[in-house]
Amino acid sequence: MTQVAASTKQKNGISRTKAQLLEDFRLASESRHASLMGRKEVFMGKAKFGIFGDGKELAQLAMAQFFRKGDFRAGYYRDQTFMFAVGELTIRQYFAQLYAHTDVQADPASAGRLMNGHFATRSLDEQGNWKNLMEMHNSTADISPTAGQMPKLLGLAYASKLFRASKELQKMTQFTEGGNEVAWGTIGNASTSEGMFFEALNAAGVLQVPMVISVWDDAYGISVGSEHHTTKGSISEALAGLQRTEEQPGFEIFKVRGWDYPALIDTYARASKVARESHVPCLVHVVEMTQPQGHSTSGSHERYKSKERLEWEKEFDCIAQFAQYLVQEGIAEQQELDAIDKAAKDKVKQEKEAAWKAFSSSIKGELDEAVALLQRVAAEAGPAQDTLSQMAEELKKTMNPIRKDVISTVRRALWELRGADFSAKAELQAWYKNIQALNADRYNSHLYSQSPYSTAKVQPEPLRFAEDAPLVDGREVLQACFDQLLARDPRFFAFGEDVGKIGDVNQAFAGLQAKYGENRVSDTSIRECTIIGQGIGAALRGLRPMAEIQYLDYIHYALMTLSDDLACLQYRTKGGQKAPLIVRTRGHRLEGVWHAGSPIGMLLHSLRGMLLCVPRNMTQAAGMYNTLMEADEPALVIECLNGYRLKERMPENIGTYKVQLGLPEVIRTGSDVTVATYGSMCRVVLDAADLLADMDIDVEVIDVQTLLPFDTTGVVGKSIAKTNRAVFADEDMPGGASAFMLQQVIEGQKAYYHLDAEPVTIHAQAHRPAYSSDGDYFSKPSVEDVVERIYLLMHEADPKRYPMI
């Protein structure tokens, strides 16, 4: 175990000039004053919430010295000093995010969509094209959930391993310099208790990837001391078993004090060298850090820290210790440092005021327009004049107005004018409509890709079959598709549990590892969360990964990472970053409590921002994979588990055939009832439709194919306009995907107006399915269930023709 590094100078050939040291002090001072002033802005009501990086400045300055262009960061919300130091964040941008300025130029990280301290660089240009990432210091978009940054950190580092191993990939010079990039992660000491942290470390040690994880350790997690968080009270001591030896690979572990500048420089120099040159993961445990303002603006640390601890924190504040070091070493006089600190404070104040002026003026302009319009409306409003004049006056006097104040007032004014018809009101309505369009872009855009590479803009290619097309197992159709993808695109690779050597549990990758190598088709350990993270990080670096979750039920392990990181990535960066990861899994008609395979409602509501594809067979799945490989959006594809051995014709154009996502397919025409379904339920409903035909009921069956996007051209609604009856069938629990489809069609497509009977949902029982074939039969919709429910619908319409069963 590496001991705490002692104060040393210029080890590893690293030296800092006087000018550089004073520049470090200036940056530390500016960052500290940004934290102090940021807290005051929250208490003054100019910002909603604040969380700051005070006390962490010196270690971040040291880390920044070794962060090269082309490297990537996956950190957390206290890394402001680091972002200042690498030149990817200005003080004005820092305060713009605190105020939630919606202009992407003001807040490039999130366009006001995230609370302060969430940092990101823009990897894409305005058209959604990749920039040259090797000319940037890259920061992936931060997320708030503790340790949530760790899964993608693994993937960012894994990409360097793939780049280094492949001459073909090394040609992608806007994404790599021979795989020499390091992924830098940061995390608070208390968050190392999370499972994602341990899972990511274990995977990194197995894979041997170039990542440096810094643990900022201030001995607390909000109010809870480290003795309650970590075995032995020290994460580096708890993880000592990861330390590499001459005989076994592992981690290089360092421990260093957060106020000891020379030791910090030396430590990061060594960690950077080991990770970059040898692709060995490193853990840097930075101890004896402080948090001068406490956890956040939500509380005071004086409530839980002792007087002795507070006195120690004041003495060992890293900036105070840095100043003492500079004076003791004869690098600067105290008066010179005081002058630098004063200039830093003045600069931060100036930049803060400029950020506030830019933020407030953007709203003030709209407020002034609204007030002027309200005053004009009031003059013509007759009995409502006094009310509207008062609204205008109150809006005009609002202190620190936000857009809600403006829009809420205008909407209420229009309520007062209901039934009125005059020119000033029409002008106010037109203004409101225009502002709402602007606000939709500010707050609601980029949930999905708005680039030329969105799935909506991929040109479909219809299936082609040779006359003598062979009948093969469904898994062979997928195998042929994956074979062509691997051959055609060096960026494409697949990984997951049992994917490599045996070619996945259902053999769709059989023989492909031997053909293309272990880096293209590879096995992982049982770790769903970081399988997804591995894919996210690689996709953020320009690669096209396919991450396999062996069974859909296991996706719960990775749901937070999928939902809080991947699905909302384009939204929370307003199109600044993308990770077009394909998540492949299998589910639907499984049996048993833990292999039910159809928690679709959960996914629909958790994964907005991803595509959700539910093919009924492997040919459809292959067409979806081909489409997704031309697009820039993340997707979850759920294959039918009971379809791998069913026979399908092998398409002639298996490598280029593309399904149009969002376009349902009518797989059986009919005139009496429309049934919308998907996945394995397609066969159940088709079998039921054949039986119903013998009862003189003509059923139209529609495979919706994708739930996100859902029926973008209104195919289901048009069918209901013909049949006047609607059934939505799936295997999810009541109120799940069947209810989602019903809402999309009955409300969204206005199919309500075509109904002659109330719409019907067919779904599974509210509990998870029992085991065995009988358990499946009595838990999930059967052919008989479908027949009887549709027959009852027709009985209600015509009891004589369809007497009660």
C-alpha cells in the first residue's frame, strides 16, 4: 500500500516556474471567491440552489496539469477549479449556470437545464457533427446521482484500449491519438460507498484501462463521518487488495494530502504516466481536504462538525497552506499574494455581475414587451381594464423576475379576456404563441436527436428475398446481420455476458469472436450497470458499441445509468453530446417471477430520450439494428426470447435492410376490430385472429414495432377509423404499455371520435408470472384470453349475431 506522499519538489522531472505557481494561486483564489459569491447569490434569491467546490481547489489544479487535450473527464459537481484550469469553463459561464441562463452560449454545458456545478464540453457542432475531440479538453456531462459518473468513466477508458489495439481505429484521428488518452474520474469520499463505484473499479482492474480516479476526501458525507461510510475509514486502505504487484495486474494506489501542493503535483505526475503509458488504472486518494461552506446552500456544517474540526479546517485550508508554501519557499511575498487575491475577488464580482446582467436582461426584454402589450390591452378591455392594468403594474415591479412571472401573468390576462375580440388582444395572443415556441426550444427541445442523423431521417430499405431463400433459425438471421456489421464498420463492437467465446446464450454471435477478435466480440463479467457504462463511454468517444444485457429482467441493475445518464444526455446538453449506444436484450414470453421479461411500462417512463424497439422476429430486429447504426440516438432493442429457433427466411439484403422506426406494420388486415400489439404477442394475437375468423369476426392486427417512437404516421388511428373498435394487447402489467398505446392512439391520434365501443386493453395479471407453462398461461394473456375479450366486444355490439359464450 502506497503511504501518504510527503512534500517533495520537482520529482519526475516536473517543475513549475514562479509565473506558473502564481497563476495557480490566482485560479485557486478566483474559484474560491466564485464559491463564496455563489452561495450569497442563492441566499439573495437570485439562484435556486448552490453546491460548490471550495476546499478542493489545490488538488484539482494539480490534476489539471496532466490533463491533455483528447483526455476525458467524468466527474462530479465540485470540479469547478479543474474546469477553470483546463480552460473549459469561464467564471461568467459558471454564474450563468447558477442562474439557469437558457442561452447555450452563456451556459455551454447545459443551456440552463442543470443546477450549478454540472460541467460538460460540447462534443458536437450545431448540426450534430462530431468536433475534433483531440483538440479539446473533454468533459462528459455530469449527473447528480452519487457515483453515477463511474460507469461511463470505465467506458471512456476502455475506448482508449480499443483505439490502441486497432490500427483501423487509429485512423479516426479526431477521436484518438493511438489510444494514449486518459479518462479522469472524480468522486467524493462518501460516494465511494455506492455499488457503482466498486463495480467500476473491479471492471477497470480486470480490463486494465487508462483511468485515474481521484477521491476528494473531506472526511464527511454531508453530516456523516467517514467512519460510517468506509471500512477502516479510508477508501485507499479498504481497497489495498487492488494494488498491483509484479506478479498480478491491478490498480496503482496513491494517497496524498489535499493541501500539500508539491506532493499533489508529484502524485498526479506519477499517476498520469502509469495510466497513459502502461494503461494501468490508478486511484488517487486525496485526504485532509476541507469544505469551508459545508455541503451546499441547504444547510450549515457547523451543526455537525466539532469546534476542533472547524479550527483544523481553517488552518489546513488548501489555499491558506498554498500561500504559506509560496511565502516559505521565497516564491512570493504575502503582500503580492494578497494583491492577487483582491484582484481575483474583483474579477469574480465583475464576471458575476456581467452574468447576472446577461441573464436578467434576456428576461427583462420579454417582461417589458409583455407589460407594454398588457397596457395596450387594458386600454381596450372595458370592464377588465382595472384588473389588467394592475397585472401589468405588478409584473413591472417584480424583483428578479423569471420567465414564469411573465408567462403566468400573460396567460391569466388572456383568461380575463375570454370571449373578447379586438386587435390588442390578438397582438397579445400572437406574442404569447411566439414566446411559447421560444420556451419550447429553451426547456423542451433535444429529448431526441434533432440532427441530420436522427432515426427519422434514415432512409428505410425494404426486404428482399431470393426465390430460393433458405429457411433458417431466427438466430442465424441475426448472426448474418452482425457478421456484416462487424465487417463493414470497424467502430462497431459487441460485448456482454457470454457474448464472446460462446457467441451469446442464443448463438447470434456464434463464431464471430474467432473471426473478428476478442476486442470486437467480447465477454464481460456479471455487471450490468458497468456494461451499460462501458457502452456509454465508448459511444461518447465516437465508437459504435452494442452492449448486451443477457435478459431483460436484469436491466433493473442498470436502470439508473440508462435513465439518469444515457437517456437524458442529449436533452441535458441541449444537443452538445451524444452516445449512440445500442443496448441489446431479450425478453417477453419468459416464465417465472424473475424472468417475466415484460416490464415495458417501467422502461417507457424511465427511458424517454432512448428509442424502444420491440421486434416480433429476428428479421425485424436485424432491420432495426441496421437503421440504428446509421443514426445517432441510443436505443434498447428487446428481442423475443422464444424466437431464436423459429424458422425465418434469410433476406438477400440482410446487411442493408432497414426498418423505418416509428412505422407500424399491418400484419393481418380486417374490418371488425383493430388490435395493436408488439413482440411475442403478435403471434398470440394472430393465432387468436384465425380462431375469431371462424366465428365471423374479422380482426386487423398491427405490429407497432417500436414503442419509442410510437406510430409517427397514425397507422393505428387510421385502422380504427375503419373498424371503429380498438384493442391494445401486450404482456405488461395493467396500466403499463397497453395503457400507453391507448393514450397515444385514443388521445394523441384522436381515435376516440371513431369508436363505436369503449377501447379494450389486454394485459398480464398485476403480479409477476408464476413459473412453468401453467404459470405462464394463468399469468399472461393467452390465445383464449384474446379470443374471448374480442368476442365479448363484438357481442356487446351485436348480441344476436354473437351470442354470449
